[in-house]
Amino acid sequence: MSDAPVAERRPTDRVNRRDVDTLRITEIFYSLQGEARAAGAPTVFVRLTGCPLRCDYCDTAYAFHGGQRWGMDDILAEVATHGVQHVCVTGGEPLAQPACAALVRRLCDAGYRVAVETSGALDIRPIDTRASRIVDLKTPGSGECQRNRWDNLAALTTEDQLKFVICDRADFDWAAAVCREHGLWDRCPVWFSPSHGQVEPSALADWILGERLPVRLQLQLHKQLWGDQPGR
Ligand code: SF4
């Protein structure tokens, strides 16, 4: 209950506080990190509900809607029950919820090694730089290339990581050109990942080797182990 006199309370006070103190969560689960620098590490995943994008290859559409509201303390307590060092905040698009930045800060303060997976369509600057912000740059083949927020590139640190999901050779050429133009591989690790069912991993490996690109091939470890099961 607010201490403010009734006349001073605004109708939106309660909603604003909910947005700051709570997050809508699809699932919290323990698995192996399947991607990027911490691939293979036992990790707790906090999957936030909702995403404003609709990539053609999306494999987490079940996180677009639903979920349950969790208080910040309850999320921290649930993460702690798993007893691991790595935490990945993912979605959906986690940055679409205003309280995401506070959650990441709380996790960093608690001493976890935190990664945040984001579409690249929202501003990454509010996210604590102690976390590794894994920024997806959407290729033309994703169907959401126009959503890329290019000013995020200037905010990248060496802790961060960039990811391109490659849907075909045209996507590969586009991604290589973007990396060259912005000198991205000099700023942070850059991962090229084949879109499942659209590009053979061996083909993408050949393209990377052929062009001598200083990027890293990323295969989704969790898909090789468990397929497309939610919670894995
Ligand atoms: S940004 Fe991620 S969660 Fe959102 S539609 Fe694209 S792949 Fe799916």
C-alpha cells in the first residue's frame, strides 16, 4: 500500500511498480549453454516472455505469450537453487521488459557470470557491462533486418559478443560485408551460426574458410544433444 495521500496517487503507480519489480517469465531451467563463449558450461536460463520481432526461423515462439509474473527476489532465489556460476537471461527478447536491466544488475551483484541474449533491435546500453551482451544482428534472411539497431555497435565492449544467423549465401556475404565495414571482429568475438534446416554447417564452414574471415563457426550444442525441446 502506498504511503502517498490518495489525492497524490496516480492511477498508473501500481502498474509502473509492477513493471520495475517483476518480470514475466516463460521458464527458468538448468541446462548446458549451447552457444557463444560459454558453450558447454552448466547454466541456469531465465527465459523472459515476449518479443516484438518475428524472425522466420524462430525456435522459441512458445515464449511470445503467456508466462507468469515473478518478483525479482523470487527469480534470484530460484537461480540460486541450481548452484551454478553461469546464468543466461534470454527470451523472447528480454530487453523488451523494463525490469530486465535491474535483473541483470542483481545477478552480476550476486557474483554470477551473466550472459544476456538479445535480438539487437533494442538499446543494449541499460544492460550492465559486467554481463556479456550477446547481440544478434539480424540478416536479410531473418525477415527482420530492418529492426537492427545500429547504434548498439558503438556500445559493444570486449565482454560482449555478436552473432549472425546465416540463412543462405546471400546472408553470409551480407554479414561479412557488415563485419568488414564496422571492423566488428576487432571489437568482440563474432559468431556465424547456420540457420537450422537452411544451411548445412559444413557449407558455412567452407564459406568462412574460403573468405578467411576471423569469425567463429557456432553450432547450437543444445540442439545437437536434445533437438528442439523447450527447457533444454
Ligand atoms: S528475436 Fe529471437 S525470440 Fe524474437 S522472433 Fe527473433 S529469434 Fe524469435
